[in-house]
Amino acid sequence: MHRLFPPTLAAVLGLSCVQLYAVNDAASRGGIVEREASTAANARLAPDDVAFIDKVGEAGTAEIATSKLALKQGKGKDVQDFAGHMIEDHQHLADKLTKLARGKKHAVPPQSPADLKATMTRLSGLKDDAFDAAYIQFQVTAHQDAVHLFEKEAESGNDLDIRQFAAQNLPLLQAHLHAIQQISARQLRSVKPLPTDHKPPAG
């Protein structure tokens, strides 16, 4: 025969269980509230931070698309090598951006930038040296814009995580810009000057 707990002890144990349940329930609800508050804070991104994410996403799409075309239609080895690095680096950057944006409850725009179709149409009609020249010009301008965009966000972005993302990835874009500027300079040096017409002056 099992011995019963004294009423006073049973009452104490019963009260402890109720108290313990209440404490655990409060802690659980507190954790949910904290997570919800964090989610709400992430959802309230400043317009400038949202614009940064969207612009970086669009720029990355353009970088990858034009560089894939460069592997098919470019001529110079330096252009081909640069294009290969652009595809790899900007895909990696896009993956990090998507993860960051998802954590902030913001989706990176899936659509291409508005002017990418026109750029791709123009580049698709070129080959060899003509393509290389146009692709280099596009990449110089694109990376100048990207460096400026990342510098601004790193200095004055509202969200700490997005500001750190910009600061951490800025050196990569600066390296890209430096590399394409060097390729551009080599291309200009390789262009043969047009023959000068040495006609004697009239009279």
C-alpha cells in the first residue's frame, strides 16, 4: 500500500508545480515577444537601406549577365579572365546579399534593372575588339557607381548589419574597379593612332 503525502506537503508541491509552470510559461512568452520585437525591428528598414539592397541586387544581376556574354563574345584574355572573376565574385556577393535581406524580412528584387535589356542588346551585336571595348567601358562605369554606393552605405547606412555588409565588401569592388581600369589603360595603349595627313599648308 502506497503511503500518501501529508496534505501540507502535497499542497506545497502543488503550489511549486504551478509556480514553476508559470515561470516557464512567462519565459517562453518572453522569448517569443523578444523574437517578435527583433523581427519587427528588422522589418522597419529605412528607405535608404532598402534602396541599397535593391540597387546592389540589380547591379549584381547586370554584372553576371554581361560577363557571361563576355565569355562568349570577348576576345582579349584579360577581358575573359576579368569576366570569369566577375561571375564568381558577384554570384558570391549576391548569395550574401540574399541572406542578409532575408534576415531583414526584405526580398531582393528578382527583376533585372530596367536598362539591362538595352545593354545586353547592344553588347550582343558586338564581337571581338568592339565587344571588349564596350564591355570594358560598361564595367568601368558600373564599378565606379558600385564603389560610390558602397562607400555611402558604409559611412551613413542606418542599419548596422547592412552598413557592415557594405564596409566588408567595399574592398572587393575597389579591387574590381582598379583591375578594369588597368585593362582599359592597356587597351588604349594598344590602339594604333590614325595616320596623320601631312599635306603642305595652302598658299
